[in-house]
Amino acid sequence: MNSAVFAESPAGTGRLAGGNPLVIVWRRRGLFILAAAVVFAAAMLALVTLPVRYLASGSIIVAEPETGLSYPPAGWAQKVGDPADLESQLLMVRSPRILRKVMDAPGVADLVATECAHSFKIPFVGTPCSALQPGSAELLDYLQARYSFIGAGRSRVITIGYSSFDPDIARDMANVLINVFLEDHRRGLMENRSTAAKSLEEEMLRLDGEIARADAEIQAYRSEKGLMQGANASVTSERLTTISQQLASAETARDAVEAILSTVKSGGNVAALPAVLESRAVADIKQRLAMASEEAEAAAVVLGPRHPRLRSLQGQVATLKHGLDAEIRIVVASAEKRFDAASETAKALRTQMDKAKTDVSASLGDETAIEQMVRDVGVKRAQYAALYDKRKGLESEERAMLGSTRLVSLAERPLKRFFPKTAPFVAGGAALALMAGVGAALLRDRWQPAAPDGTRPVGPAIIARFPKTAGTGDLRYDLAAAADNPTVQVALKRLLADIEGRCRSVLLLSAFAGQGRSFTAMALATAAADAGRRVLLVEGDMRAPQLGDAFGVHPRVVLQDVLEGRAVPQAALIRLDAPGVDVIAAGPAATDPADLLAGPGMAGLLDWAKSYDLVVFDSPALDRHMDAGLIAVRVDGVLCCTGEDDLRSAEMIVRRLGNLGANMLGLVSTQARLAEREIPQSMETGHRRRM
């Protein structure tokens, strides 16, 4: 709980009503329902009474590339790459200049007059319809309030909408602005385009004329000097190149034939020369000679040396060898003739090449002049090409910029109302109703009135009252006396009934010593055992333990051993005079048990104690140490014992522990001044306990 504000019910049986908002709302549920109902009814009334409006919207797209362009022009690429372009178009479309053009569009004045005449108006608020004249500032403000513009970011789409009570008027007014903006955009982009294109065209015509005149001068000069142009160079240069190539071929052929003749003259192997090997006749004779030689060798093995068949084969071999020699001589003779022809050809070509070189040298100066003229013409052609590219780019950019703002869709007649919408109104009304109900309950709880007697504000609930007794200081004797006191027994039964079902483990604490904390813990544990419950009593006051001295028991295993992990909880159990109550004594006084109470040993003890129906913890007074606070945040519920003169201190403890997360069940008054009607006249006490 964040706070601890309680209300006491009649007869001391009130329930804890802490600072938990849900608890507060439940306590103030009547106010919550009333406030929520009023707010929700107001929202539903607004839903049915507010004037209905329709929103018609159309869309345009900015910087869309022109279909069919082979490359993106620079102007279009710049627009696509500029993230602020969409914002600039939004500023343009909502600018007063465009809206004034809308005001001048045909039919707009009649649409506005019809809309204004039938619109819902608050008396003495807003602009009268008579002031909405074409060109007036009032009409401009009127249109600005009803037009809406939305940019769709990277998709470059602008949505233009108009809100009106009449769906037809909303559609027509939205389409008027879309058409006006598109037309204005196209006209603006076309300004100065024709002037730039005309200037480029005039410059291109001038360069074209100069290039034509220069080409004519070059051709006339060539004709005059006899320097006709070939495929790749001048005719003289190409002729010199051709003669050089022919001369090289003739000399190569002559050198090859000369190599054959040198082999013949030196007596080398003429049959191995390439010219002989390439001869078809020589190849045929060699093939026939090889076949005849094989047959003669085969016959010599079988037939005798004088056999006619063998002699015939040997004659064929001799004839073929003679024919081979004759054919080789023919090849050699042919080589000599080719050598003579190649020599004559090379000589003639060399003479022609010398003459061609002379001609080329003579025309070198004229060719240099022509090359200079050609270079000048080339520069002008490059300028012409650059101007042509600029003009083409300008035309492409012009086409692209004409399409940079295009219509996506015109507005259509809306079928559903834009405002008010049922679902958002119902959801919003429900949310506002919930917040109003909760707020009303919390505010009412914050400024709650004083108690009926007017003595103090309503404080923590006193869920049990024990009568003020003399008290001997002997815990064992006081418990025995309480067993014979019907008033105490009734209070214990009420206390047990109040906490039963709400918590399994409960801590008894007090602001000061001597306020009946240990007495109430023992009495509550005994009452629960008498009711048939399995009860565990843990003496959590480890700084000033008193159970051992009061009952004369000093167990070997105590709470400190369990919390330090030296023993299991089962080993620390002891039984006092009260049947059905298991007790874990604190043992000797500890100097600083805070670490043990906040450590894992306490969590283990609580987990082990889940088998009991009720676990009751005693604790030291809070005016000296905060040990009780360490236990309070771990148990299911906390009871604060106090005297009626110390209620202020008890209220402070309840609130502080509640802020720490402790479940404060209420107060137990151990020094109550009971009225006569609160003291029972008789009761069945059962057996009497002596501890």
C-alpha cells in the first residue's frame, strides 16, 4: 500500500481501507458510479447533438519520374533528392495565394454561401455569412479552417481534404483546390523555359552554319592541292603504306626462294626442303615408291633372286626413284624462276616507294594546314554537341517537371461521416467516465470529513479492544488471568474471526514497550489453537526475549540458529502449557539481529511454516529498533497494539509500514475503556488454560 488511511466500522469490526486506489474506489463506489455515469451521458449527448461533418479528400504526388525517359534529368533528380521538396509543396498548396485562386474559381462562392447558410452556428460567435464575399479576408479564414493537408512522407503524396456538413460540397471544394493547384504548378514550372530553349536553338544554328562552311573550305583546299582524302588518311599516305606492304611481301617471297637455292647449291638434302615437301607430285611418287619397296622386300623373302616377279618389282622401284629425282629437279628449276620474278618485283616496288615518299614529303605542309582546319571544325562540332545535350536535357527536364506534381485521384463523395464517429466517442466517453469516477473517488477520499464525534479525522480501524487491566508484568500470570476474563475471550474471538481467511502469517507490533504486544501474540495463538487450528508462535523479539524466562524453558536450538542456517525449524520447536501451539523461542539476547531478520533464513522459515494454519510473530517495540519493520514486509498481515492514548503514534506506524508495502490489518487496543454494553454478562469459556 502507498498509504494507510482506514475507516472504523461500528462496534469495532471495521475493515482496513488503505491507500490502494482500488480499495478507495470500492469504498467510494457510489460516487464513482455517479461521476462515471454523468460523464458518459454527457459524451453520448454530444454524440447525438453535435453537427455531422463529412470529409472528402483527393491526392496528388510530387516529383514522380516521367514515364519513358531514358535517363533522369538533373532537375528531376534534384527534386527527388531534396527531402524538403514535399514540405515546400505543402506550404504552397495551403498558401493564401492558392486559396485566393480557389475563391475566384467558378461556383465556389455559391458553394460557400450554401454551406454557411445551412451550417450549425453558435449565436454571436463566428463570422456571419454575409461577410464571406469573394476576395475577403473572412472567406480566406473560412476556407483555411475547412481545408486539410497531409503529406505522406517518402511516398511524396499530398492528401487534400475539405470538411463540410454536405458530402457533395465537400467533394466539389476539395476538387476545386486540387485542380487550381495543379494548374498553377504547371504554369509556374513552364515560365522562362521557352526563352532558354530558343536561345540554345539560335546558338546551335550559328555553329551548324560555321561547321558547314569550314567543311566546304577543307574540301576545296584538298581539290586545289590534289590531297584527296582516303578512308583513314590522305590518298598519298595510303598509297605509300600500300606500296610498303607490297614490297615487304615481295622481299619475303624472294628470301624464301633464295633459301631453297642456297640449299641446292650447298649440296644439302633437297628432298627435305619445304617446297619439295609441299609438292603434290613428289608426295604421290613417294607414296608409290614406298608401296613398291614394301612389295619387293616381301617378294625377296619368298621368291628367288631371279624370279620374274621379283625382277619386275625391282624395276618399278628403280623407275619411281628416277621419277622422284626428276620431279625434284623440276621444283628446283621452278624456284629459280620464282626467285628471278620476286627480285624484279621487289626492285619495281622499291622504285615506286621512293617516288611515293617524295610525294608525301612534298604534301606535308599542305596536310598540316588541313589538319589544323579539321581540328577547328572538331571544336565547333563538340560545342554543337554540348549545346544539343543541354537542349535535350532542358526538354527532358521540362517534361519531367510537368509531371513532378500529378493527380493521383480526385475527391469522391464521402459516404461515412467524418465527425462525430460513434466508436471513438463511445471509447473516449468510457475512458473519460472511468477517469472521472476514479478521480472523484480519490478526491473524495483525500478530503474525507472528520469522525462523527468531531475529535479527530477517521484513523486506522480498531478491530479488537481488550479492557484495561492492572497488569502484573508476569506474562504467564497475565495469560492465565485473561483465560478467566470473558471480555478478553470475546475480543480474542473477534480478532481471530477478523484475520482468519485474510492471512496465514501475522505480526504483532507496537510503538512503545509495555503496550501488550507479547501478551496479545500469546493470547491470539492460544485462541486459535482452542479453535482447532495448528498454530506456530515465533518470538521475533531477539533483542529482549522473555518467553524463556517467563515459562522457565531454555531450548538448545533457538530462532537465531534457524535464521543462521545451523538448524532446521523442526529442531527448534518447543511446547509450553498451551496445547496445540508450537513455539520457536528467540534464545539469548542478540546485539544486532537485523541482518538475520532480513536474510534468506527468514524466508526459509516462512516457507517451512506454510503447513500451519496460523503463524504468529512477536516483535520488539518500534521506538527502539526497526526489527518489526523487517518482519512486517514478509508476513501476510500486521496488527499494531496500542493504548488509546497513543493512537496518533499508532496511526503514524500504520502509514509508514503501509508505504513500505506491509499489509496493515488494523489496530488492537490493549487499554480500552469499555462501555457497560460491551462487557458480556455470560459466556461459555470451556476449559481454562494455565500457562
